[in-house]
Amino acid sequence: NKIMKSIIFLLLVSLNLNSKDFSYTYPGIRANSLGSAFSSIADDVFSMFYNPAGLTQVKDWEAGASINAKLSDKNLSDFTLGYRRPVPDTKNIVLGFGYDRVRQSTLGSMDTFLFSYSNQTTLKYFQLPILYGGNLRIGGIKYEEKSHIGLGFDAGVILSSVENYKTSIVLSRVTTGMGKSMATITIGNSYRYFDTTFALDFRVTGGYSEFFPGIERKFNDDLLRLRIGKGINLNGRDYLMLGAGLNFDPVIIDIGFSYPWKGFHYDAGNYGFSLTYKFTGPGYKERMYDAASSKVKELNEKSETLLERIRGLEIEIARYET
């Protein structure tokens, strides 16, 4: 309860500095529904845009696409493609590709291509996995009637702990030739408590810095996920981001929508949809069967334990009667 109250408090009072323009926004419906507090979670096909180290967390071969619209008096549209695949005959190496297309009605446009690498290792004395990864970044931006093409990189790590805490550090959008500095430092933390994950990112880009909190809750053996987070402020418009995910393996559907602080009549927010397909890994029926089998096995073990206790009590009763 204390953790929940703290997260809600942060949702309401987190530092409220406006992003300067469309280049400060991030793609991905699930991540946006979490208020973009995703650098330490980073376990879907779009995670390379937040922390490339996260690609190695899931060993499935998958691809996804998302459409996102951010509303203000200067509307923005965002189309994103993501792809990742484990390298055959390796244990943890995962490669990925991402494309993000942003179009803003008056300021300009931005296209980004990412080529990702992710792996993990275990330090001798730490004895917990350390995830690391990087992106080669190729981008083009048209801003205020000027066009630029740039080359850059992203790099990130995720540190785990036995208490379900994760901490991430990401240096991203380090580019040359873009006509403006876009280098970003993100420090993220997340904590999983049973089926609920709490996340918080702190992001600094030039003179723009902000806290991004978010919460995600699983239901029905991960068939449904509900999310809430503080939306990325665009052009001075504040809103609360909401979202849901449906996990029909091999198909995953995510939707996101927003609630402007000043009401639905106020033109602000974020609305989007994404679709992910897994080429490998267990399907929905197999996953449900495995979950049911695990529960049956657990119940059988408990039943055997109870029977042993009953037999022990019967022996004790017979002994007392004697």
C-alpha cells in the first residue's frame, strides 16, 4: 500500500517540464502507457528504443508494429516497426532492428533506424545477470525547414537483484550531424511485487528533465495487463496515460489512450495501437496448459503432504488409544 501511494503521488507531482519538440517523444504503445518508464523493464520488441540491453531478456523471435498519435494544437503521428531474433547456437545474444517514423504538422519530421545488439553476463562475485546492449543509430530530421542526417549510438545496462528490483542506466541518442544535441541520460528503477510492476525513469536531455512513473498489473495468468503512467508532455499539454495488453500468444495486442488533466474536451493526449507476432515460443493454448499443469502439480504435492500428515496423525491417535 505504501508503494502504491508513493507511485500515485509521483504521478501527480512529478517534475513538469515541457518537452521542447517532437524529437523528445518515444515510440511503443506499452511503454507509452507506462508513461515511458520502460528503461529497466525493456522486455518487448520495441525495447531497443528505451534500452537495447533488454532485448536479451526474452528469447523469442518476434516482430511488431505500432501506430501512435500525440495530440496538441500541433498534432504528431508516430509509426514504429520492431524486430528481434536470438542468434542461433548462442545462449544469450539477441539482435534487433527498429524503425521509427515521426511526422509533426508544423515543426517537421524525423526518421530513425536502429541496429541492435544485446547480451548478458554474470560477474564472479555478483552472481546475478548483468544485461548490456547497444544500438547503431542512423537518423534524419527535418526541423524548422532544415534537414539533417546523422549517425550515432545508444548504450545501456540493466542490473538485477534477488528482491525483484531492476536498475538501468542508458546513454541514448548520441548523434552527430543532426543539427542539435539530442544526447539523453536515463536512470530507471522497477520493482515487481507478485503480478504488479512499479517503474520510475528519470530522463535528462539538455535543458529538459522529468520523472516518468508507471504501474503495470497482470491478470488471468498474464492474459490481460492493465497500465497507467504519466504521459510525455508535448507542447505544454499534461495528461495521464492508460493502456491495456492482450496476450494471445503468438499474437500480442496493446492499446493506449490518455486522459487530459483538464478533461476530454481539451485537445491533448496520446492514442495508439500495436500488434506483435511471435514466431517462436509457446502459444496461448500451450502457455495456459503449462500454467494449469503447474497448478495441478502444486496441488498434488500439497495433497501428498496432507495425506502424510493424516497418516502421521492416525498413528499418533492409535498410540494414544493404546
